[in-house]
Amino acid sequence: MPELPEVEVVRSTLEPVLKNLKIKSIQALYPPIIEQPLEEFKRKVENKKILRIDRYAKYLIFILEDGAFLSHLRMEGKYFYVEESKATTKHDHVIFHFDNGYKLVYNDVRKFGRISYRTLEELFQVEPLNRVGIEANASNYDISELLTKLKHKTIPIKTMLLDQSFISGLGNIYVDEVLYRAKIHPLRKASSIQNMELEQILKASQWILNQAIEQKGSTIRSYTSSLGVEGNYQIFLEVHTKTICPGCHKTLEKIKIGGRMSYFCKNCQR
């Protein structure tokens, strides 16, 4: 699943080619991808220019002349900017046609991704963004507010970090890496995390996500960003999918936590 770094790479590769292009028409070959009635969505988006592309957590935000549309890639969503003449494939579900002979194709093998329109005024006031926590690589976090959210949580800290309403942008891969760097055991109760430990988690999140963005994300399984850019951060992963701890050189543990395969060192992480 694309996480914050991968979505940022998609944003940064798409924006230069889409900026100031007018959306001439929209095809929805699988309408459920669009969360509003199709005709309403088309009425609000067609004949509008894309002014820029923003991102918050794992959401792409296509800023238009009037309003914006959000896109969440979920498990395997991808965007391709191609010539109009390129044939449509069976996994192409939404197509934005431009007035320059090109089109933006939303491709999704699992059909889990979603696209929706919002006015600029309501963008962060209504779902989904009003339910999304501070980004995991932000520096302006309120440690006391986050500790309060952890106070009565008996779920594992790994599960808590995957909750996008707590902090946003981390997925399974990067949570494993963050907890290893912070030396926190993933099965620790969230409520047991102390002030200094949460600071370590947040600093690790900042460092790892920013490094991953520099490396164009992690190309694992099906992820690739638009325009053929593939990530290199998987080379730098310390525990996720690995077998030996790079610190103490003991065998890493591999268990399921909340249905997600998790990697950690029981010797280094407490």
C-alpha cells in the first residue's frame, strides 16, 4: 500500500505535467471509485484547470479553479499520464481527458481507491480530512495532546500508529521501521508509552518519512509512482521483511499484529 512517502512522490511527479491543464471530460468506467453521483462530480470538475496538486497524509488533493478533488490510492491505485491514443486496460477505472491530447488514467487492480469533490472551504472541515490526524513527519505536534489520546488505549502501540486519526501517513512498512528506530516493542500497550518515548517515535517518524521521500519511496510489491519513477528506500529498510537485526545481529521476530505482518527485534525493542 502506498504510504505518505509514496503518495508524495506521486504528487511531485504528477504536478509538473498536470499544472494548468484543463479537464475537458471525465470517463468513469467503474463509477464506485467516485464517491459522489457521477453527473454531479463531472459538473463540478469538468472544464476546470488543475492549479496545483497538494497532499495531506495519504490523500492527493487536486486543487482546481473552483474546489478540489481528493484521491486516496488505498492498496494499489496508480495514476498514469499518457497520450489519448493509448489503449484502455481492464484496470483503468477513471479517465480525465485534457485539451492537449493527453489523459490522466486512474488504474486500480483492486478497485479500492476513492475520488471525491470538495469545495475549498469544506476541504478540512468535512470527511475525510477532518478525521485525519497530524502528519507523522510534522514538526508542529502537540505532545501533551497526543499523550492524552494514548492515555486509556490498551491496544498495541503499532495498531495505534496505524490509526490515521491519531497521526497520519504511516502504514505497515514504516511503522515497523519507526518503532525499531525508537526502540519500542510493537506489542507495548499504547497507554504505557511515556512522554520521552512518544518523542522518540515522532522524531523517528520525521526522519524515516523524510528519508523515504528523498529516495522516492519504497518499491515493494505493486507500488510504483507515476511516470515510471520507482522508489529505492526498500534498500534502507532495517527490519521490515528482514531476518537479522542490524543492531544486535539476532534473529528478528515476525508475527501478525492486528492482521498485519510485523517485524521487530525483541532484544533491542522494549
